Amino acid sequence: MSSNPFPMNTAIVGVYEHPSRFSPNKTEFQIMAECAKGALDDAGLDRADVDGLFGASMSMGMMGIVDLAEYLDVRPDYLDGTNIGGSSFVAHVSHAAAAIHAGLCNVALVLYGSTAASNAMAIGTGGAGESKNPDAAFTSPYGMTTVGSYAMYANLHMNTYGTTSEQLAEVAITMRKHAGLNPNAKMRSPITVDDVLGSRMISRPLHLLDCCIISDGGGAVVLTSLERARDLPKPPIQLLGCGEAVQHQGVGRSDLLTIAAQQSGDRAFTMAGLDRSDVDLAMIYDSFTITVLATLENLGFCAFGEGGDFVSEGGISIGGSLPVNPDGGGLSSNHPGMRGIFLVIEAVKQLRQECDARQVGDPEVALAHGTGGTIGDKHSGATLILGVDR
Amino acid sequence: MNAINHPAPYASWETRGYWEGTGRNELVLQRCRKCTLVQHRPRGLCAHCLESEHLEHFVGTGEGEIYTFTITEQNQARGFAQACPYIMAYVTLDEGPRILTVIVDCDPDDVGIGARVTAKYVKQERDDGEVFAVPVFELS
């Protein structure tokens, strides 16, 4: 093992984002397997090298990770099917680093796949119907949708800080502008403030274009020790810091505007020994436009209430002070139900300077933050800070 | 807009006190006599002491104020599609805890964060012998 402390003694050595946005003839596991092949090829490793398997999906339940191992015909020494929502894969990367650090596995494969679009899933506005779960009895009679919970957060943010719909629209416009530079992005035509504000209202104050798209897709990430990574073909991307957190309604008194990102971000920055100003680009889970503002504020990239000004002054554009989601994000590139893995993949590709038209200069440090669940109700947060190997 | 056809709440033994209260038009809350915590959602024990013997039910005022809200214009789920737009809100009860609810019988333009609201109870048609209602709120 190298002399670096955890997690800096581990690195990401292979990534792959499935190029498809609509795969009606494939299953989740087939998409995951195709991604595994892509990421292992990228890493210069073989299926037989994998001794740690990490994964989650919209349909994998109990034993899901065992089913996935069977599908891939692998018998790893370490399994982790943690599912904390869309942030799961950001957390899997830090779990994999911990397992590698502890000597429990040497080559970890993190997988996601989904056919959310071809299954015509209603992700944002469904799931609010009848339930026989006594816990759901406190939400389901009231029609709590995913978008509705984010909308309640957005309304509180507007009321508290004066944030405007125009400022939220700026997030959607920027993501679309970035998507225009990404040949695989699903939605690439530019949009304006009027387009966003004129799109159908889903849950006030969030319009259709404030909401992420629904696509199929998948991705894979391969990790190993930094020492071994240095012998592999691609430049290693080192883990510098990581953190996980949860926020929920507790006993009915939690501050809605404080999200898990505050706790997980503080932990990751402390571990990395870095300041916010050291980050060259951020991959932020953009389920909705408000999610980006909430996450920027809670991660400390701007003060609470300043997120609106930060985005409307161009801060999150490629070329801005903190470029966010140069791939076009979930708002315009892809959102197959859970998006966390793409945050890691794009961060790695950016740090390797493999992103062509959407490349953000020559970044040395990237942050990825995934949110799982809903910020107006209960959710998980997972933060990773990644850097080029120096 | 039509009324929401609220999905039937299912009670466990932990939440039964709350739902039975709604059937009597009461908003029943839980309080721990040991640490004085008033908690919602209901549990079988105090979430902080992790002990059940000091937990008691009491009838709350059913009064509070809107913490935040959204006007839901799209929800395909059964019971809600015909009721859009409806006002979903968090209400901070005068006893402290916040609960999810809907605000009814008002013009959405009159609803604002901080507005005072009062509980009312929508009786559930049930065939299992239970008398439950769904607590909703109207402007005070």
C-alpha cells in the first residue's frame, strides 16, 4: 500500500457511461453488464480481476446484489448493495475505497443500469397513491409527490431569501447549454427563461423545465489502490475526501433548508484538507433546478440565500467560477431514475481532460455530490472530492 | 377542482392512538413525561429516550401555521388526479412538531407561508370497522 492516508491511497481507474438514452430491448442487468465491460476496458482490467461488487437500481431489492453477481457470473470477495437513493453510487465509491483500504478487496466495480424511460415510469409525479405501510399513512393521504416535496423546499427558499423563478430557470438554461456540447445528451436545443417559465406548471413553483428528464441508461466505475492504479493505462483519479449524511423529518422539527450536503460536504472537505475555492468543477445532482441551489449553499460554495445570485451571475457555467455538470446533468443529459453514478463518471472524465467540447480547462480537483430521496421530506447525501494524481 | 379522495391510512399499533383520535375529530400527539419531547410521527416509544413507559397521548389544539406549501398541478395517482390543483403543505403545530397535510376550502392565492390554520377531519369510508379521518387544514 502507498503511504497516503485513506482515502488518498485509492483511485478510480476506469469509468463508462452508457451512450444510450432509450433502450427498450435491454434489461437493467444487461445495461449494467455492458457498462462493466466498458469501464473494465477503460481501466485495462478484466472481469476476473474484480473482487468487489457494488451496485443498486430501481428494482434491485433484497438479494439484488447477489442476483447481479449471478448475472455477471462473478464470485467477488466483497459485496455491497447499499441503496440510499440516487446518491448510492457516490457512496459506493467511498465504500469501495474503504474496502480496498481495509484489504477486503483489490478491484471494485460499481454498477448502475435502468430502463426508466422505456418502462414509462412516472418518477416525479407518481408514487403518491395508496399504501398499506403505516408509515406512509402520514404522507400518502396528502399526495406527496417527489416534485411536490422539492417544490415545498423551493417555496420556502423563495419566501426566506427572495429567490426567484427566473434564477431557478437559469440552472435549467445552463444545463441545456452544457448538454448542447455533449453529443450523447438527450435534450440539446437551447432554452430561454421564457421557455422555462412558460412550460407547464407541475407543482408550484416548479415548472416542467425545472424538472429532470427521464431516460434509460447506466454506468460503471472501477477502483483500486493508488499504487496499482499507477501501473494501469489511464491516469489515476485519486480520492481526496468523502462524506455521507442523512436528513429527515426527525420528530417533526428539522430545518427544511438544511440538507444532508452540509454534513457530508463538511466531512469531505475536512478529510481532503481543501477549501471550497480549491474545487475546479462540481458535479451536483440536479433532480430539479432548486436541488442545485440547495446543494451549492449547503456545500458552502455560497452563503445560504445567495444561490440564486450565484447561478444568475453565470457562476455554474463552463467558464464560470464553479462550472457545474458540464455534461448537461439530469435536467438535460440523462436521468434514468438514479443519477449518482454519472456524477462520478463525468468528474473523472473531466479530470482526465477527455471531454472535448465540454471540457472545463485543466481541472485538478472535482467534487461530486449526490442526493438520494427528496430534500423536502427525507434524503441521503454523499460527497466525493476527487483529484488528479500528483 | 374536485375534492381529494384520500388514500386510506393504515394504522399499526404504534400509530393507532393518532388515527383513533382523528375519528373523534381530535389531533392526538405524543409526549414523553421523562424528557418532555412532543414527537410526530407517532412511535411506540420516545425517539430520544428510546423508552416506552413514559410516553403518553394528549389531545393537541389542532392549530398551527403554514411552514411551506406547494400547489400541486400534476399528480396522476388515484384519488389526486381529479383534485389538481390542490395545496400540499407542512404545518407547524402550536405544540411544536410539523406535519404534512393539505390546505382546503380556500383560494390558493390566499395561502401564504406563516398563515394560521385549523384542523378539520375528513371521515373515511371504511369497511374494516375502523373510524378514522384524515386531518386536513383550513385557514383560521
